[in-house]
Amino acid sequence: MQHNHAFSAAESLAVEERPEKVSSRKDSATTKKLEAAPSRPPLPVLTSLRFFAAAEVLVFHYFRGKISTSTFFWGLTSGGYSAVIFFFILSGFILTYVYWRANDEEQAFSALSFWKARFARIAPGYYLGILLSLPIIVYSGLISRTTSIPDMALGLTLAPMFLQAWSPQVCMLVNPPGWSLSVECFFYATFPLLLRTLTRTSYKYLLFTAYCLVIGAVLLRPMGGRPWNTFELYFPLYHLPEFLFGVALGRLYILRKSTALNFYAPLFFGSVAGLLLLFGFRSHLPSWTLSNMVLVSLFGAVILGGAGISRKGGILAHPLLVLLGEASFAIYILQWPMSFWWIWLSQKQLHLHLPIVADFATYSALVTLTSIGSFLYIEKPMRRRILGHTAHKAA
């Protein structure tokens, strides 16, 4: 299903930080222990894939409305709205890969430490995106009057608290890509309880149940008028099945990671090819082929296959791609305000009217370099400061 207003894609957190260790004394009433997975090797291919997903969002937003909708290239650029599905599944997969344990009874982490680690990971880049967007929303509310004062006030209240996805009226008002971070925070809030509750649940049962919930969410979405259409696009509970599907895939990978590489490689490349063909020829295919029922399956296969081929390395594990993957969160969260400021600078101030290819190349290079700088010199230092120690990569 196409999301007409979805500045989707998101959270892009394939590198999760393990929270601080806590002592093994008995749980207190205020601090729930979250059992931690044994230290596991990184999955660099999944980190690199985050960059490609974030780049698709960038391309989607830039070329939307600028090229013919009947071309193969348009089909490829039209998939940015669905990247959020990929990121929600990936988030469930990686969090499970990092934190779930099958037999190890020795280590434990507090839920509070987990939430602190997640806040440290997303907050610096997220608030930088709000800061860059603030003049835009204030201008729209106080000068151009394209946004009402009550909506502006509500948006500026909810967005800093990661709550805007719970209010469809304003969820896209302050740095639109941030809506998916609001959904992710809901996942983070529930993950410790989910992990403890589902520890003994069969991954097969969990995978089947999660996929049935995905189908159920798809069937519910056509209901209602415009307010419901907006509601279902962004409301966190509608996306929980995608996250749960990723959790089930993470369990599957942990328990079956000894599967031979000659299974993971065809799974990965076959599902990537399937996605390219589906989006490239979307104008000639029925709409259901790009529904969540299909996309969740293909994105899940890409993630599972990508995790498997990470053991072999290859070009997708190249340090440059991994760096771009680590900077992908900034690419996603900064690209909307930077698009506004790029147009303001290039067209309004410098009176540049570059050909579309040159303009896109310049803009995308600017976003990418800025995002790398944000990751290296803002996000990482602030993360260490919040955590009070050097954060270690766990995946």
C-alpha cells in the first residue's frame, strides 16, 4: 500500500549499543532485569544495508513528482515510503540478536540501562533534526500561517518527547521523518517486557503469529475516511507486528545461524532482486504486490540473508559502506530540513538553477557528508557523554 504522505524510513539502528552491566542481585521493585545475550559477532552487511535504505528515502523525496510515473527508474525511486517497514523489522531483529539469550544465566541488564542506551543512540541526531526544522515550523505558524498556532504548539510539545506518532494531526509537522522515531520509542518501551514474556515462545509460533498480525493490520487499514487513513499510517500499534516479525527472525537466526552460507546468499540476493523487480515494474503490477504482506516477507528475507552472509564479508562489509551505514540515521533524520535549507540557499540566495542531475548530486553529497560529520562529531561523542562510558558496538 502506498503511503502518500509518508516521509518514511527510519530509525536505521542496525548497530545497537549494549547497556551497562548491573549486578546479579535479586530484582528490585523499580528495576527489572533484562537478560543479555552472550557477546555476538557484528553483522556489517546489515549496517551497510541501512545506508541503501536511507539513500532510497533521500531519492524518493527528491524525485517525487519530478519524473514520469511509468518508467522503471520512477518505480525504483518510489520505494522510499516502504523503507520504514524495513527499519522496523531490522530493529526487532537486531535488538533480539543483541539481547536475547537462550541458556546463559550469568549476565543481566536493567531495563532502565537499556532505555538509557537507546536514548543515547537516537537523541543527539534526533534533536539536531528538530533544531534544523524549528525555524521552518515557526515560520509556517507565525508568518506564512500555513500551520495553525494550536497545531504548531502541539507539534513542538510532542516531538521532543517522541510522542508525535500518537497524534496523527501533528505527527508530520516537526521534521516529518521523526514520526518513525516516535514509533521506535514505543518499541523500546515494550521490548524488555516482550523479551521476558516471549523468551520461551517458539520462534516458529512467534513468526507465524507476527505475520498473521501483519496481515490483520493490512486488512484493517482501508477502514474509515481520511482521518483513519492518516491514523493507520503512523499510529505505533499498527507497526508493532513488523517489529515482532523482526524479533522472531532474530530468534530464528540465533538458533539456526549454523545454516550453510549457500542458503543465506541465494536468500539475500534473490529477495533483493525480487524487491528491485517489484518496485521497478510497479506501474504494471497489481497494488497488492507492494502491500505489507509481501514487503514484510521480502524485507525479512533480505535481513535474514544479510545477517548470514555477514560471516563471509565481501563488498557489503567494506569499511566505507559500514561507515555510511552508521551515518544512515543522520541521513534519514536530517534530509528533510536540509532539503528545505538547500533550496533556500541555492535558489533563493545564490539564484542557482542547476539541472536536476547536478542538483541532486550536489544535494545528496551535502547530506551525506553532513551526516558523516554528525555521526562522528556529534552523535558518538554525545552518546558517550550520556552513557558515561565508551559505547561498544554489539552488532
